[in-house]
Amino acid sequence: MKRIEKSGDKAWKECSIFRMVSGFFTLIIIINTIFWFFFPFPPLDWKVSQYYFLSVIIGIILLIPCVILFIKAIKDAGKESLFPSPDTKMYGGMYNHIRHPQSISEFSFHTILGFFVNSWFMILFSLLWIIFYLPIMLTIEEKDLIKRYGDSYRNYRKETGMIIPKFRRKITN
């Protein structure tokens, strides 16, 4: 919405391009992580397990719920995931319980990838990145969503957890 103030309606197309560029850089990160597997920096080559297959099994176990969350979140968001539009209404489905399921699953992929390359360093680096960057990114996104949806988004925030679902007991009189 802030971009619309500067660029007008062409901002929607620009945002689609930025999302694709972001996806490209995510691919670069994944490729670099794979390179780490083949060419680790010796002082930081901390193995998760001496048995590589054990690290992969842990990665698969963590990856399954993450992929399910990601697919469900993209399905519930629809085309808006890649192609923002002024006509998009607030999402339903999984978004009734968590405001940012795509972000949670996307960032988790990088940590899980650390298991697939059997590297504690990559796991810890990804976790630190999540701890520091995710709150900043989500705060900026939240401000934009408030501009976009106004009071309905403010009310939605009160009822829905940002990254952890809110479970409230309904009190009846």
C-alpha cells in the first residue's frame, strides 16, 4: 500500500516482480547451502551426525509438516501469493488461525535444509536469521496490511496469532 502512494496502480505489478526476484534470491540461498555440503568451511564444519542418513531422516521428519503448512497457506492465499491485487479480500482457511503461515514455513525450510546438508552451523545460522529478521519483516508487513484493510485487519490481529495460533476459551453467560 505504501508503494501505491508513490507509484499508483502500477505498484501491484511491481510487487509481483519483487516477489519473483525474492524467490530467485531464495533459490540462490538454497544453492549456496547445497554448495556448503560439498565445500564446507573446515572451522565451521560441525556435523549433526556422523551418519549422514540420520541427519536426512530428521530433516524429512521436520519437512513434512512444514510442506503441508506451506501448501495449505498458498492454497488459502490463492493467486495473491505471487500476484497481489487490489481486489483481494482478506484470506480465510488457515489464515483464520495464523496470520503469517507462509512466512513461518518459508523460513523453516532454510533451517531444515541445514539437516539435509548435515550442518549444525547452517541450522544455527538459519535460526539466528529467523530470530532477527522474521519479526522485522512481519512488523513491516503488518503495517502495510493495516493500511490495506484498515479496521478489519486490526480486529483480525486481535483474534489471530501472528505465528502461533491463539486459543481462547469462549465465555458464555
